Amino acid sequence: MGIRGNELMRRHQRIDRRRLRPVGVFVLLLAGIALVGSFLSWKDASGRQVTYDVVISGGRVIDPESGLDGIRSIGIARGKVAEISGASLKGVQTIDASGLVVSAGFIDLHSHGQDEENYAFKAMDGVTTALELEVGTAKVAEWYKARQGQSRVNFGISSGHIPARIEVTGDTGTFLPRDEAVKRALTPVEQQKLSRIILKGLDEGAIGVGLGIAYVPAATRAEIREVFGLAASKKVTCFVHLRSHGAVEPGGAIDATKEALDAARETGASLHIVHMTSTGLSVTPRMHEIILDARRKGLDVTTEAYPYTAAMTGLETAIFDEGWQQKLGIGYNALQWVATGERLTAESFAKYRKQGGMVVIHSIPESATDLAIRHPQVMIASDGILTSGKGHPRGAGTFARVLGRYVREQKAISLMDAIRKMSLMPSERLAATVPAMKAKGRIQAGADADLVLFDPSRVIDKATFENPAQHSEGFVYVLVGGDFAVRNGKLVEGARPGKAIRR
């Protein structure tokens, strides 16, 4: 198996420290630097190849950052990509990747499902890092502690405006607000308490600040600017569900987009607008042009979308307050009750709204979805969550759907562009303030070995609105930090290689 790093270290430790002189110390320092280099490249001092932990042999390696698209072998050591070579490599384990695409693992910036059930579906959809950045939490340290050593994929969270407002107002909601946080403005004392909660979360390592303005319509524009200012003070991004939806103005998606952009300009905060298509609906092209214009003028703003024509949220929330049909441009029959799959009527709407629960909203024009998937500056994110097998198919099939439907079947985008939108772009969105992300979303020496191997001829989503809890097909291997989360197309039992992603 060749000379291992610890054997080299023992050799260096045999040096008689009593005989060292200043020059000797300098020489030893140089030797130590060389030794670190040998660890990274996993070769001994003479340059002879030694055995890697894992070798991925002969796959089509695609790395959007470097532009690499070719047959290569990858050597993995200590959870890192140590070598990418056109020649064969030796490994303790060798994976024959012939006929498979090898890409960096997908990074989902908008993944509400943060438990064992959802992490399994993520891994089977090629996701190696799942982040909850829209809603977030008010208890960041506790949230991370609960998942340490328990996750199949990497995980992370934002410090959330919604949960902080729930706590401050005494709202009876849990995940989303349903009464006090929805209907009343904060007092000055409550505003101060909310700010302290958000800042505490950031100090505990939260990735950014999450805002769901549509769920708390009583939050004034001044309150939202204050929260943006907190993000700016810590140099983190605001991940924002805008205040309103659709084409009805004033008070629609365009006004809501301008509100968020104005807050970013005034405070200097960076901005990420979530699920552009389910907010913009029929005015998605106009909304997107406003975002692009802001980018051209130097504002740090990005956006995302999922490859479906339906959204999902709680029926009890402010989204369905008076006027929802005009804003969303739909009637009762466009709503699908998740628990039973039934389409709603006025009667069942009233019943289930009082009860509370998730509803699928068939409201997004196909043209809006197509624009988002095709455009090079729109990332892919799922907005997914499954609970006991119930939910929206985006929770299980988002990334396979892009590869199968939009790359292979429709040829709407190239494979390189799809991978970039699902791996490199999300890592770049976070890298400035989350150092761990600089080693993700790419296949290069020194990068984390978060890798996905899939068959481009058969990768496809299987999840449907009727049965969303179906694993995607075509992902043959998924590695998280060099450890297998998926092997031979199946979940590895008991695998928990996921690590916390913190600011």
C-alpha cells in the first residue's frame, strides 16, 4: 500500500532535537511544508504513487469552474480530492465509473426537510449539502447540536426572522406563523428582542438571515430594513421569500421585488430571492429582468427556482388571506390537499384552512419554469420537505428532474450548465462568508470529496404529486466527505457522513 503519512511523520520525529540550530530549524520547517504537500497529493517524497482511500476510475468528470469535461480518474484521501489524472490510480477501494458522469455533489440552498427521512431522499437525488436558509431557526446552536453525527448529508441553517417573530409575539405556529406574528406590528421593545435573537443566531454560526415576508404581512418595511441591516453588519446574505406574489399591482411580485432590492441597497446587505417562479408567476420574466438590472448596476443579488409548475405551503398561513385568488391567479380547484391528494372546493378549503396543513398550489406557468431552468444566472433549489412520505415531489426529485427532463429529454440546457446551476453557483453564493463552501461545488485537488456519480442516459425523477416519496433513479454513487452515502444505487445503511456547515 506504500508509505503512509504517519510513517513519514515517525521518520521526521527521529531527528535529534538537541542538535538543532537556527538553520536546522529552518530546514526542518521546509521539510514540514513539503510533508504537508505530500499528504495532500498522497505521494511519498520520491514522487512514487501510493494507494488512495478511494479511486473513481474512468468516469466523465465535469467541473464547471475549470471547464473540465473529460475521462479522468480521481484519487480521494482523507475526505478530499487529492488527484485528478488521465492515468490509472491505485485505491483501497476502486469504483469503475465507466459510462458515468462524475460531478461535485449538488448543494440545495432551500431545503426545509432537515431530518433523516428527508436527508435520505436528498442523497438519492444527488444532494450532498442541504441547507435551510429561507425560514431558518431562532435556536441555532441547539439546531446544529441535534444533527451532529446524525446526518447523511451536510447540513446548515440561517438565523430566521419568522421563528424569531413567532417567539417574540407568542404566535401559536411552529414552522410557520398563524396568528400573532401574522397580524400585528412589533413594539420597539419587541423589535430589539427580535434583533438580539437574530444576532445571537449569527454569532452561533448561522449561514445567513432568513426572511419569509409573505408570512408576516404586518412586518413593516422599516422592520424588514432593520433585519437587512443586521445581515449587513455581519456581512451575510438575506435569503428572502418576498412580500407578495403575482401580477396584481400595487402589492404584487414587482412591488415586492423592489422592496427587497431597496432594502439591500440602503443597508449594503447581499440578497438572495428564493423560488422566483412561484413568486413571479405570470410576471416572472419582468421580475427576473429587474433582478438582472440590479446585478448589472452592482447589487449583490441572486435567485433560484425549482423545476415544477406547482408550489406548496401551509393553508393556514397568510398566503391565503383575503384576495389570494386574485394574487395567485387561481381558484379552489388549483389547490391539492397534501394529506389526501384531493382538489379543494370552497367548502373543503374552509375546513382545512381552519385545521391547518400543507397544500400544493398549481399556479406556476410552464413558461416561467422554463425561463428559470434555462437562464444561466438562476440556481436550482428544491424548497422541499416530506413528512411521513407526504409533500411535494420537489422534496425527492428536483435535481434528477433537471438532468433527466431538461438536459436529456428537452435539451433545454447543457449538462455542464445544469451541474453549474446545482453545485458551483450555490457554493459561490455562500463562499464569501462561509469558508467551508470554498471547497465544495467543484472537482479540483484539495476540494472536498462531495461527489455524485450518475448515469446520464437514465437519471430521472420518479416522485409525483400523487406519490412524492419515490427515490430518483440513475444516481449510482454519492460520496459525502469521501464516505459513501449511496452505493450501487442504494442508500448505505447507517451512513452518517454529513457535517455541519457554519459561517
